[in-house]
Amino acid sequence: MSLKVLLSSGRTLKQGIGVEAGKSSLEYLKETAVLMLNKEDAATLGVKDGDLVTVKTDVGEVTVNCRIDDKLPRGIAFMPYGPWVNMLVKEDTEGTGIARFKSIEAEVRKGGEKIPSLEDLAKILRE
């Protein structure tokens, strides 16, 4: 089973704190390798906080942790800025100078092998 969502990304306070700790830190990983979902959407998928989910767009896919966020409306998912969401965003800036990080059509499914490390992501990007 999968769930179609509109994916958005942006900065969060904890993501910013994680950047200060270093992009290779566990703190940064915990705050950026995450997909936030509304609790009803999570229930539809059969996932809870900390479960692995795989997010797919027409650009790529990545496995991250799920985090329940009651502030999100149904059908909207959020990922903090970071290397994991970059795997899902088009490189083309359409003349704006910045990639589109809002309202990206995505599909979420329960599970995945593992959260890829920064090294894993870099290897994928080089291919």
C-alpha cells in the first residue's frame, strides 16, 4: 500500500541545530532523514513514529524515518532541508536559481531497507 502526498521541505529549528553539530553528526541525521506525516495518513500506511518509510518522486526515492506531526493537514508531508530530501527534488531551477522544494507530488510506502548514509547518497549522485 502507498499514499500519495504533496511533499514540502524547509528549515526547522532542530535541523539548524543539527547543521551546527555537523552534517555527519547523529543529531543532524535524526533531524533531516525524516518524513513528517499527519497521524491519519500514518495510520492509513500502518506506520508509527520511528518506522521506516520510503518516499518516491519522479526524480528518485529515499528511505527515512517517519515522524507523526499533528500540525500537518492530511495529504501533506514535510521533510527538513538536507541531503535526503535532495534525492527527491529536481535539479532544474526553472530559471529561479533555487530548486522547487514545495508541493512536490510524492508517494510514500511503509518500509525500506535502511536509511542511506551521506556516503550512500553521494555514491548515488555520482552514478
